[in-house]
Amino acid sequence: MTTGANDAVSDQPFALLGLATDLARRAGTLALDGRRSVRDMATGPTKSSATDLVTEFDHAAERLVVDHLRRLRPDDAVVGEEGTSVEGVSGYAWYIDPIDGTTNFVYDLPSWCTSIAVTLDGVAVAGAVYVPVTDEMFAAAAGGGATLDGRIIRCSERDETRLALVATGFGYDARIRASQADRVSRLISSIRDIRRLGSAAIDLCHVAAGRVDAYYEEHLNAWDAAAGLLIATEAGAVGSDFSGGPARHEELLVAAPGVHAELLELLATTSC
Ligand code: IPD
Ligand code: CA
Ligand code: CA
């Protein structure tokens, strides 16, 4: 689907998904073109800590998505990592991470994406994660399964935790990172290995595609997790917090069904 300036977009979940994928592709492509236009990427003033980077392309990609949404879905709320906070009246809310994996983007590593989700009264309806460097589009509408470039994907069938490949990530606050690193050091002897690839949204899509068996992280924001969580659960993965309660971005474990329960136990016994 390609949206023109004046095309209204209906509430139908696959119409919303079409809009999410279209805008994720446009914003991701804008960022990729920007990245390819410079050798050393300049960064703006850092955000939550000295290691929390932002570039002109994070801002430009968010602006592109927000401008389209304001025209096409003027009654919806819009929240973006780079400062967008628009209230809505429709019950629909869009969560945008224009570049998830900004550190990778700055260093010219491939694992970064544009992530866009739309929720209705707090429940995810559709999500799109576009990875420009590999030109991969992960997508899901609630109840409709998850796809990679239009083909249905499923999470892994792993059922032995000691053989599970587990992705995770670290926040930007040095004290939180230290406790997250402690947990990794305790967990790593009970699983196959750990991956820290640098984008929460892509990590969740890797769970969806069976490229890793599980992913966990704490202290994420809604824009990091909303699209990828829907994609992973639509691909059959089980999501929860670290106590087995409903999945939430503040504390998130998403795993293949065969390893979720045991990983939950391991996370509880290695609590920070
Ligand atoms: C970060 C990435 C990273 C995760 C951090 C996020 P950003 O988002 O998703 O993998 O570990 O918690 O903040 O800053 O690159 O958009
Ligand atoms: Ca992010
Ligand atoms: Ca970001």
C-alpha cells in the first residue's frame, strides 16, 4: 500500500497495518539514504546519558511518520521517541521509534530499524518493523499471524533451555547496566549463548522468525517494544513479565513456548 497525501485510512486492522508498513519503509529508507550520504555520522546532544545517541536522521524519520499520520489519521494519538506527543480522541495510538538501534546506525552496523505500532485502547492492533540495510519488513495485525516480506513466520520449536539462544539488551543508565550484566553472567551458563544485537524491535522480530529462541530486557519504552511484541506473539512466541504476568515493556520476556517457563524461572532466580 502506498498512501497519497489525502487518502484517508480506515480503522480496518489490515488498512492500519498497510499504513504502518508504508510509513516504516519510507522513514527507514530516508534514514538509510542519510546514513549512506556521510562517512562519519554526526550526533546531536546526547539524551538520557552520555551514551544515548541521537542524529538528525532520528528526527527527520520521526517527522516524516508524524506528518503523514497527522494528515491521514488526525484523531489518533501519536507518541514518538524523539519528542512527539499528540493526544487523540479516537482511542487509537501510534508508537514510533524512528531508528531503533541508533548506536548501530551511528557506527554503521546493520542492526537498526524503524518500528511503528498502533494500539486501540491500549491493545496492539498492528505493528511494522522495517530493517533498511537488509530490506526486511516484519509485520503483524492482531489475530492475523506475523510475516516477513509477506511470508508467514513462526517462532522456534526449541524445547531445551540449555540449547536456547537468547537475545537481550542493556539500557543507557550505567547503574542499571551493571545489574543487567550481572544477570547475564548468571544466566549464560544455563543456555546456549547470549546475543546483544542492539535493537529491541529487531530482537523481537528475530524471536518471531526463529532466529533466536528468546529475548528479554527491562526498562524499555512503548516505542521500542510495541510492534515487535505483537509480531513475536503473532508468530507463536509467549510473552510475559519476569513474574509470569502480562508482557509489558518495563519488564519483558518473549520466548518460544518450549523454553518460556524455564527461562522465566531462571530470570526469577537471577533477579537483579
Ligand atoms: C535501544 C535499543 C537497544 C536496547 C535499548 C533501547 P534506541 O533503543 O533498542 O537494543 O537495548 O534498551 O533503548 O536508543 O537505539 O532507539
Ligand atoms: Ca529504541
Ligand atoms: Ca530510537
